Amino acid sequence: MNKQARSWIPSILLLIVLFVGGYWFMTRQFTINNSYSQQDFYESVQNNEVESVYIHPNKEYPTGRVSVDLTNGNSVQFYALDVKEIQDFLGDYSEIALEVGDVPGDNIFLSSVLPIILVAGGGRIKRGGVSSDIFPD
């Protein structure tokens, strides 16, 4: 194996490690245990097993994720098709702390700033201190 071919091996290994690490992080971060349902939530509330509830509305309101802190110290989550229904249901249970988060908005950087940066770059790449056109005339 020549010297030039061996110089790519650490870069490829680093790229593979980054992809595997990113995949692991994303699956851990966005996976919810689906064994707890909205019906389980209603039963827990009626049995006085719920301490607090936090509603994370989605951008596509009225859907969202509901985080529930139980009196036994466990925390569970589930997705609700209508978080307004959850709020209305909890209105009868004043002893349960209810908090509702903000509906997420558009990411201003991705929708406004990044396109301006890309267009203002004029299709130029700076490589090794030398600027070259991506699309030569």
C-alpha cells in the first residue's frame, strides 16, 4: 500500500466513527418507550399516580409529546394527537402541576441566514488558501 493511499485511512475511519456515533445519539435522543399510552395516562391520573405533566407541542399543533412525572418517581412519555384534550382533562385535577411549552417556530438560521451565506459565497470554494470557482465560465 502506498503512502498516499494510507493517508486516507484515518479520515475514513473518523468518518465511520462519526456516522455510527451520530446514529447512536439520534436513536437514543428521539426514541420514546411506547409502552405508556394516552389511556394509561388517563388511568394514572384517575388513580392519583401523576405528580406533574409537561406538554411539548409540535409545530403541527395540536399534536405533541406529553411528559409525565409519576408519584413513584418514574417519568414516562407518550405522543398525543390532541394536546388540548389533555389540557382540558387535567383542568379537573388542580393538584397535578401542568406546564405547556411553546410551539416551536421556524429555524431562522436555516430558513434565512444560511441561504444568504450560500448565495453570497458566489459559488466559490477556498481550498488550500487558493480560491477557485465551482462553476468555471
